[in-house]
Amino acid sequence: MAGSRTPGPLGGAAAFMEIDEGTLCRSTSPPPGSLQGGDAGAAHNVLEEVAQLAKKAAAGLGERMIKPEKSSGVNPDVASQEHRHKTEYRAGSGREVQSAHLVNSSSVSDLPGYVRDRALTVLLPANQHKAFDDYWKAWAHDRLAKAKPGEDVKVTVSEWEKVLNDALDSVPELRGRTADTMSFMIRAELYQTLGLKPDQLIRLPYS
């Protein structure tokens, strides 16, 4: 479940993201045994275990949402691009395939340097995009309903990260490699791109 995800610290040693011409993204986290210089046999066993788990994970959406002529052929878990380039890469109209923001603009649009059109987004089928958004929107409405009159309702970055991860896991078609990769990208956007801290307060949508 998303709530139990415990990704390692961001950085070249713990996790990495491969970007192909800014349009495709695949992320992976090397297993602990390969990072800590432990016994070679133990590290090999960890690698075998991770390989088996990967085979059982639901396949990512990959390039199915991208125009054939834009396909990279590298079998990524998700197709991604800056929001402003969505029509250049997506296959089909916006009614069928949509450019989904990983971190909702309504919570971070007031941060210095944030530009919605330049945010990295993921191409999703329209129904799955709506289901993902509906979850965090409902969570925000519920939190606001419980607030005191006149209260300035905010949420910590770490709490909102969990809400977004739970939103991913609420959509059956995204579970597995798609959700895991999007979770990594959400983490990268919050803590690297936007430079936020886990206990920092950000705006709750609709507040």
C-alpha cells in the first residue's frame, strides 16, 4: 500500500530517474544489499528476490499513451513530459489521454519558481486521471469540513505526499509499476524540484 512505501533518500546512490529526451521516465531503487557493500552472496540473493518481485508487479502503462512515432522503444514504466508539451506526445485527444500533474498545482502554485505548464506530468487514460484526482480532492474536502470556522487549513508536505500515494493505490489500473514510478516522481518533485521539507506546510486544495 502507498502508506507503507518507504523509499530511500533521493540521490544518485539510493535511487535514480532516467529521462529520455525529457519525455519518458523510468525510476528504480537499487536493493539495500547492493548499496551497502555487504556480503556478495547476500547481495546476489537480494537481487534475485527483487527480480522475482518485479516479475509479479503489474506492468506499467509505458508508452501506450504516446504517439507511435514518439515511442522510444526502451519499455519505460510511464510516459512523461512537461505539461506544455502534452499534445506533441499524447496519442488521442484530451478526452481520451490526459497530462496528469503528479503534485497538484492547487497546493504549490504559490511557491517561488513554480510554473504549472513546465511541471513534469504523466500521460494517463482520462478515467484513471479522474479517479486519481477524485481521491485527493475528496480527502481535501473532508479535511476542510472538519476545520473550525475561519481556520487557515494547511497540510504538511509529508502528509500530502501520503495522500497522493494513497490516491495512486486507489486506482486499480495504476497499481504496480505505474504507481510505484509515479510515487518516486512525486517524491522527486516535492523534495528536489520544489525543494520542500517534510514538515513544511503547504496549501490544502479548496482552502
